[in-house]
Amino acid sequence: MTDRLGESPPSQPSPAVASEMAERERRQGPIEDYAHGEIRSYHGIVNKWLLVVYAILAVWGIYYLFTYWGGLGPGLAR
């Protein structure tokens, strides 16, 4: 049986997969499906390396602001 887009509906997962999905949902919250299940989203943690990258970019941005910000701009200083 196919739906109106010509795709067959997803089959039911095996009991092992279903229990794994239930455990994941318990830890990370409900999984939201978009685009007929092609995209899945859940609330999770942010990796530590990504937090370090954010911190380095913030420090670099403040450094750049104070070091290279050249006054009011070309032709505006009197």
C-alpha cells in the first residue's frame, strides 16, 4: 500500500529497535519528524569542542573590534 506521494508507509521497528528508540526519547526528549521522516530533530547537548570554537570566535571578535575598528569610517572623521 502506498500513500498519495507514491511512497510506502514506514514499517514498524523491531522490538529491539523500538526499546532503543524509547530509551533515546527518554534521555533526549521527543523526536520531531519533518519532511515525511527524512529530517529528525531532538533537543540534545552541544559538543564541548563546539563550545570551545564559540568561545574562541567571541574572543577573536572582541579583539578584532578593539584592534582594527578604524574610527567612524572612510571620509567621516573630521
